[in-house]
Amino acid sequence: MFPSPPQDRLDPPRSTTPGRAPLSVADAQYYFDAFSEHARYVSELSRYTLAWYRQSFANLRRFLAEGTSPLPSTPADLDRWIAWNRKRGIARDTVNSYWRAMRAFFKYLEDSSGFPNPYRGAKRPRLPRPEDRLRDALPPQDLQRIIDSAESYTWKSALLRTRAVALIGIMVYAGLRKSEVLRLKFAHVNLQGGAIYIHDGKGRDGGKSRTVYMPAALRVILARYIQARANVQHRGVEKRGYTCPEFFVSSRGNRGLSEMQFRRFMRAMQEASGIRFFAHLLRHSYITMLVTERVPLHDVQRLAGHSDLKTTAIYLHANDDRMRVAVERLDVGRRAK
């Protein structure tokens, strides 16, 4: 069932029978490779899910290697992994994501080899409360500063400059998730109609599709990028632009922007703007702006791509200050005059 051991291994992984020696970091890699093969070819999971598994396992492996710890086999082992990440300053959302991804790996390991599943009886890592997360939504002046930083950064070309502003703009003014940004196709951006078509967004059964409408500010931003994408300048000479199907292009050939390039871009924008933000925070800010502008909640749900209206209703908490000001203006005596 498992793939052949790496050539630098002289012995197969140790038995996972209870009472035997625990599995090492190298053993964990061996079994994770088997899990990845199963997830790809048997379960036929998407490449985005597989990438999520790989990223999460890489984090677990760093934890194991740093402490020379064996593969977790008890809930207490998982707790130590959680604590290690939190001490390093990893956000609660990210720690929770790693934890959920590895739950699938250990379930597979238990079913296929009898390894004790540490998730049995384990407590899920804490997530920020929705209201706490929403209070972090950036105010308009901070959002504008991030856009200005993308514009004024020392890019090597006009294409990279307009792409930077477009990347920030499409998250601020359209609320796209990171995965939706990276998967967005050129054919799905209708500049003339002012619409962006999101296919296979977040959700089960291939994801939920939706249409997002552009405000005037986003139309201007995307128009500049599309023009630069079609007419690339290299050392003062205009050459044929990008023809790849992805909307956001890589600077390394005629292909789409990679997740690694996106992460580097976001880190550069954090440093340039002096504001600690991430892709989902820009999305939070977009949805909060919709609620503040009194867009009907069901419309906000569709624009955001929420499957459940309860998720959208959480954003009503973001307007506590506005409601407090409105209530303070109530005066029966003034109305009676």
C-alpha cells in the first residue's frame, strides 16, 4: 500500500504497533508521501487541497525536527505542536488550518497501519471570535495607504506596478479570497460590464460560483493593469503581452502568479505600508464596507459568496459604533417640538 522507501533509507519504517518505538521524522515523511498519493489518485482531491496538506505537514515536520520529537500519537503531543506555533507568533487561523489538515493524515494513518490517532479526544485549537476578527477590519484610510504603497513601490516595470495595485484593489473592492485571486481567469473579468465571475469558489461539490460587481475605482485599476498586461515594455521596446488564461500573471514567463509569489508580494506590501494585514483581512474590510453602506444582508451574502446567511450576519457586529452613535441621537423631546 505504501510507496517504495527513499533510496537513502536502508530499512522500512518501523512498525506502528502499540508498544513499539515511536515513528521518527523520516518515518513521518514516508507515510505522508503515501497519504499524498492516496489523496491524489484515490480520493482525487483538488491540487489546492493537496497543497494545503503539504504546507501543513511541512509545519509539523519543522516542529518535529526542531525538538527531535516523534510523530504525535496523543492529544498532548498535538497540544505541544499548537503551543510551538503560537509561541512563534503564528496566527490562530493558521494554526487551526494546520491542525485540521493533519487530522486527515492521521485518520488515514490509523486506518491503513493501525497508528494511534492523536486526534481522538483532542481539542481543536482556538479561533478568534468573529466579533474580535471583525474589529480588525481596516479603516478606509489604511486601505488607501496600502493601495498607495503598491503604486509607489520600486517595481521594475509598469506591468508589475499595475499588477500590484490590481492585486490589492481586487481584494479591497471585490472581496476575493486568496485562492480566488490566484485562480481567476482573464476571460472571467468583464471590464465593460463591470463584473467579475468567480467560478469554483469556496464550498463543497467543486465550490460555489458567484458574480461580483466592480465599483468605479476598481474599474480604473483593472483597466490600467489589463492595458499593461497586453503591451509589455522591455528596455524601452514594446513586445507582445501575456496570453496565458490566468488574469494575474507571473513575472517569470507566460503563466499565472504562483502562491509563493503572492506571499512574497504580500510581505513586501506589509513592509512598504507599515500596516500588518493579510488577504483575508482585506476581504473582511470589503464585507464590512458593504454592511456599513447598508447593502441588504442577502445581497452582501451573494457578493461575499457565503453559503450561510449566519456567516454574513456576523458582520453586523462591525457596526456597533455606528449604531451607538445613532441611538445617542434619539430624543423624544426634540421630536415633540
